[in-house]
Amino acid sequence: MNDKRLYHNVARKIAKLIDEGVYLPGSRLPAERDLAEQFNVSRVTVREAQIALQALGRIEIKTGSGVYVLDGKGIENGELPDASAFELTEARAIFEAEAAALAATRIDDETLAKLDAYIEIMANSGPEDEKGDVADRDFHKTIARASGNKAISHVIDVMWKMRTDLEPVSTVYKSVCSADFGARAGEHSQILTALKKRDAAGARQAMRDHFKRLLTSMLDVTEKRELEELRKKATESRQRYLKTANL
């Protein structure tokens, strides 16, 4: 079997065992080494299968604790998890930083040229310009594919679907991008500079810095929105009180 597709087969076998009740919701899966022996594959293949299953909402990988079975069928039929914009961005920071690190060791000149073109589009796009948003998405997805890890690339594709298809998440991202779109091209340029140098550690850090700023901006935007909502409610309460007082 093609090594690149092997993890799909392992993921299906684990999912089948979960569906059959061998691994119950809330229980911990056997150790990576044990699963590798059970399915006669490498630990790397097991790890990739687990990443894919986590993206589907079947399991949760807890660093330092283990891998746990989640309740329900996950998103096998297209259903997306009810995650917040903060949760999604935290997950993106983890996966996309590692994707950038892997891509730095494997990326070719043709792909680097594509990333340059995407940054050029972002730099010349305004806050309401859809072309800039599309270039942003394509920049990140191109790096994911350049990582050479199909499991990571799949997870990042799912997270981008969450970013666009979950309305509350999409609304927050639109507010953030509108508020500080000027930082977008510069941050992506720093990521690209590290990739051109084939600097894995630098690419990882540049991607982390990008998401750190994004999370900070989300806090600012959310706080502003909550304050506006409080003012709105206070005004409505005041108007009701005055109306009642004049009766």
C-alpha cells in the first residue's frame, strides 16, 4: 500500500473500533507504540491517523496525557464542531506553525514564487477586498501542502472550512481583518523570508507570531463589541425606565 495513503487505512480501522464499542467515548486509546504493533505500521503512520481522526472530531489528542475517544460521530458527514474563533485560532497556531517548519525543509522555488504573488495581492488589497482574503487563504493552504504531510494538510483544510462556514467564527475574523488588515502582508512576508532561507525554526516562530497578533486582535475586537452591546442594553433600559416613569 502507498505509504502516503496508509494512515487513511489505519484511521478507518480505529474509527471502526470506536463505532463497534471497542474504544468507548471518554476512554483512552492504546499507546502509539501498541497501535503501531497492532496494525503493523510505523508510529509515524499512527500519529498521522490520529491527527486525521482529531480533525474529524472522533478523538482528542491531549499532550502529555494521551489520546481520548470523543462522544458522537464527529464531522464525518460534513458537520463542523461548534468551536469559537479563539479555539479555532489556537488550533491553527499549533498546526500551521508546524506545517511551516516542515515546509521550510521541503519547499521548492516554484512554490515560493506563488507565495510571493499571494503577498503582493494582500499588500495591494483593501480591508473589504475579497481578493486579499482569497490570497491569505491560498498562502496558508500552499504552505500546508508544501509540508509534505497529508494529515496536517487535511486538518488545515478543515480548519479553513470552519473559518469560512461557521458564521460566528467568520464574523469575528471579518472584524479583525477589517480592523488591522495593514499588518497582514508584513507578517506573511516574515513567514516567507524564513521559508526562503529554509529556516524551519524561523518559519515556525514567524507563523506563531502571526497568530499571536491575531489572537490579541480578536480580544480587542470582542471587547469592543461587548462594550457596544452593554451600551446598547443600557440605553434600552434607560428608555424603558423613562417611558415607565412618565406614565
